[in-house]
Amino acid sequence: MTDTLPETALPDLVSLRDQVGAALTGFLHAKDRNPPGIEVIHLTSTLRKLLSGGKRLRSVLCLYGWHAAGATGDATAVVRAAASLELFQAFALVHDDVMDNSDIRRGTPSAHRALAAAYSADGGPRDRAQAYGLGAAILLGDLALVWSGELLHTAGLDPDRLAQVLPLVHDMRSEVMYGQLLDLQTTGRLSADIDTPLHVIRYKTAKYTIERPLHIGAALAGAGAPVLDACTAFGIPLGEAFQLRDDLLGVFGDPAETGKAIVDDLREGKATVLMALAVQRASAAQLRTLRSLVGRSDLNDEQAAEVREVLESTGARQAVERMITTRYDAALTALDQAPFPEAVSAGLRRLAQAATTRQM
Amino acid sequence: MTDTLPETALPDLVSLRDQVGAALTGFLHAKDRNPPGIEVIHLTSTLRKLLSGGKRLRSVLCLYGWHAAGATGDATAVVRAAASLELFQAFALVHDDVMDNSDIRRGTPSAHRALAAAYSADGGPRDRAQAYGLGAAILLGDLALVWSGELLHTAGLDPDRLAQVLPLVHDMRSEVMYGQLLDLQTTGRLSADIDTPLHVIRYKTAKYTIERPLHIGAALAGAGAPVLDACTAFGIPLGEAFQLRDDLLGVFGDPAETGKAIVDDLREGKATVLMALAVQRASAAQLRTLRSLVGRSDLNDEQAAEVREVLESTGARQAVERMITTRYDAALTALDQAPFPEAVSAGLRRLAQAATTRQM
């Protein structure tokens, strides 16, 4: 374990998030004034609201990755590059909510609902509001994706470093969509197969949310294979634990804390590891309960409680808790062996704990 | 008018399209094999089908722009950069069809319809087919957008040239979405205002389809202001003429030739220049006809014929024909004054003629 970086050289989480927020604010402010004669303010304000509610996990990890590779000094360009990951995440969330037909995100109306409401409030024909919301949310996601690229390429990075990082960025962008696609292909099909949801988790979360942001930051500091490999050894199990926790919260969580409607995952019939384990362990009667209720778009609270009972009594919930613990431990072990400055490892340790318990 | 480029140095349209097609085929072939354990073949084959039906107008114009700035020699990297515009256009079409809920594109089922059908054929739950089609089409569009960036950045371009071109690419990407947004905001609201639909046309088509591809190609050859300005002077009026023709074809065209359902624009209530001119000139009775029929999602053939009759008898159709002619003439005049090699001007002249009459 190298320790060239003093503890004080690594900014705290709050400061990192504020720096990323300032970069996003500056970028979007310019966009507000950009297109002459076109009203984009509904779109950018919806985007701002979404960005303000986030934990900025990916951009923080990107900056940790930069420090993990031993970088210090002026981080202005790296902060802007990290902020571009938040715009990418905003794109992914907006489109995800359209695809899942979700009403709520981060505790407020999802983008397509907010934009439909803004359209109606603005005197738009009532029978077009839903179509407008859908279309405008697709466009908002598209713009956030495009702007993510623009922010990265205008971040002021050294061109050689940017060239080194681009393949990782391209991989990250495709990977998250592969995960989303597999998710979509399996949703609504109750199955005992846990390999496929683990595959979804790996692409959609472990690589996208943890490993790649660390990689991108590390590569921006010119990291070689040892640092990148350590990012993977830490990031993949932590990312899996993070998503397994998310799956549990999607069914058992408190909507006031998660900012999401609690029955959404069950109504959609998300093919999670949790559900696959329940199917594996269910009695014939329990299996009938799952088959008749999971994926029902009109699932009510009582029926949701019945499904939860099966997830509990089959031991599926506890099994997922154990999987989270195993992966959390693996991530911490990887961190102990990582060639990161100790201040970085300490920060990542706290972050790992927060991410798997969702105390962040 | 400079003429350093011999007529034979400019490849013919068929050859340019084939080169772009080969670049796209090679790129997508690698994507088919890329994600281990994830079935993307439905997506890539849907994308391939869409790409094969196109006229490749944007990539051809990008290559013309390159030659317009006097470039000759090995065009391999420029062809790949031009091909990236086709992936971007595929993205735009796929999302546009989702937003417009269109069934047909380029004479075959639109991506969301094709993907929903593939899902059902694959044994997917019947009641999820539509949601799957929508979600998978959004993801396919997202992937095409991301891959467009990847193809551009791995095209093998000189880094300094790429840096010169990126601001134009970023502008192009935002502009087309601003145009789409304004289109969406005005659809379904019958209006006599022609400035707004002209604004839509400028962003969505004139800049995106003609001016920016020429600019990008020219900048890849290191063009200065005189060449870029000439691209604008030619591209904007031609692009406006092209979209005005498209608007006429959307209402009066032959579906067998346009590859689109003829009543779609009327059912949606697209706020076109054509419609605005009709509203301006309509009698009280004609206005009642337009108000009661335009934007009806259940518009039948007989009702569509009634609307067409109003568009004819008010003279709106003829007025749009005149606007096309004026803009076509302006584009040709700009070409006569452009500092392009004569072979390029001759090619652009043919292309302008084909684009405004849709003989291409």
C-alpha cells in the first residue's frame, strides 16, 4: 500500500459533490441561453431538479479513482469530466423511467410526468399531455447524453489522457445499455435462473456505477494495470452488493427514503436475484402466489404484502442479505490489497459501507 | 471558383454510399460479438435494416464537404466519420418513431414495432410486447447515438482535425433535438404562425441534414471561413426546401414511394408551414374543417381527403411549392458563388435537384 497522498489532500465527500454540482450548474446555465427562439427551460429545469437530488456517486468515484492513481493538484478538468458522468446518469434515469413507466424518481415526479404536467399547465391540449411528456422525456434523456459527451470533451483534459480514457467511456456507455436490455428481456418472466439477473447486475450496476467511474478517474491520472485491476477487484463485488441492496429496497424499502414507489418492481415483474431465489425455494402453493401476483400492473398493497411474505418465508430475503455481506467483505479485502494511497482506501471503505447499507 | 480537383477525383454517389455502408457493416459486426452473454442480435439486425434503407444523405454531404474544402487522397478515416452521421440519424429516426408512435419507417415496420414483434415471436408474454418494443427501441436509439460517437472517435482521424470538428458535431447534436422539441411543443396546436414551423425546419432539417454534414466534412479538411460560409449559404435554403418537400409528401405523397403512412402527419396534427398557410388563407368553413379533423388520431381516408382539399383550394400547397422553388434557386445561386472545386459544385447541384424533387 503506497501512501504518498496525505489524508488532507483528498477532499471530503461534501466538497467533491459541491465541486461537481458547480460544474453542472455552469454547463447547464450556458445551455439555457443557447438556442435562440427555442424554449428549453422546462427541459433544463427538469434536468437540474433531477441532478440536484442525486448522490453523485459516479462522479465522486471518478475523483476517488483519480486520487487512487496517485494524482494530486489542480482537479478542475477532472471535476468537469466527473460531472459528465452525472449527466450520463441523468440520461439513463430519464429513459429508464420512461421504459418502466415510473411515476416517481428521487422523491419527485419522474421527468415524463413532470414534463406532461408542465405542458398542461402551459395550456397544451389535454389529450396530448401524455404523448408530450413521453416525447419530451426521450428528448431530455437524449440531450443529457449528448451534453455528457460535450462536457467531457470540453472539460479541458490533456488530449493524450482523454484519448486514453475514451475507450473506457465507450465501454461504459454500451455496457449499461446491455444491462438495461437484458433487464428488459427478462422482466415479466418469473424464473429460477439467478445467472441472468447477476449478469444484469454486473453490467447495469457493478461495472457502470462503480468499476467504470473508478477506471475513468484512474485513467485520467495515467494509471497502469495494477491500479485499474484493483479498481475492478473492489468495484465489481461492491457494485453487486449495491444493486442487491437496491433490489431489496425496491420491495421492502421505505418509499419516503428510497424516493421510489414500493410496488413498482413487483408490478413490473423485475427478474431480480431475490425473486429467482424465492422461485427456487418456493413450495407449490407459494409458487402459485408468485405466478399469480408478480408482474400484475394492478397489484395492490395487500397482494404486495403476500408476495413479500413469500420472499421472507422462503428465506430469499435473508439469502440476498448474505450475498450482500459476502460481496461487501470481498470489496473490503480487495481494498486492503489495493495499491491506493491510504487516504483513498479509507474514503472508499466509508463509501462502501454507506453504499451497501444505503446510509448515503 | 477554384478548380484544383479533377472531375474524376470525386467518387460517384453510389460508390460513396457503398463505402459508408462498408464502414457501418464492419462496425456493427464487431458489436454483434461484443457483449458476452447478452443477446443484442435483435437490436443490431433492426439497426442494420434501418441503415440499409437510407439514402445516406448526411454522410454523402459530409464527404462532399471534405472535397469542397479541396481535400483529396485517402478518405478512409473521413468515410468512417461520415458513417458516424448515419448512426446518429438512425438514433434520431428510432426515437422519432417512438415519439410519433409511427408504425412504418422506410417502408418496413418502425423499430419499436419490429422489436415488439420479435419479442412475441420469441415467446415473450403477450401483454408485455408493446412495453418491450418501446423500451428496446429507446435503448436501440441510445446505443446508436453512443455508437455514433464511438465510430467518430475511432475513425482514425488526425487528433487536431478531430478537435476542430467536435464543436460542430456537438452543435449539430443539440440543434436537431432543439428542432424536435419545438416540433413536439407545437404539434396538435393548429396555428397561423409560420415563423415557428420555419424555425423547426431550420434546426431539424436545414442545419442538421445539410449544413452541418457539409461543415463537418469541410472542417475535417481544415476548411476556413469562406468554405464554411459557402456551405451555410447553400445548405440552409436547400435544407428548408428539402423539409418543405417532405411536408408536402407527408400529406400528398405516395406511401409506396415515401415509405411512410400518408395520414400520420395529419393524425398527429404536425404544425407545418403548409398547415399554417392554410389556416391563414382559410374561410370560416374551411377553418372549421381543419379544426375538427387535423390532429384526430382516428382520421380516416375520407377525412384526410377533406383536409387535402382545403390545403389545395386555399392555395397553401401551391404557396409551399413556390417556397421550395425560391429556396432551391437560392441554393443554386450560392453554389455558383461558392469557392468549391467545380466537380464538387456539379455534384451538389445534382444532389440539390434530387433532394427537392425527391428523385433520390
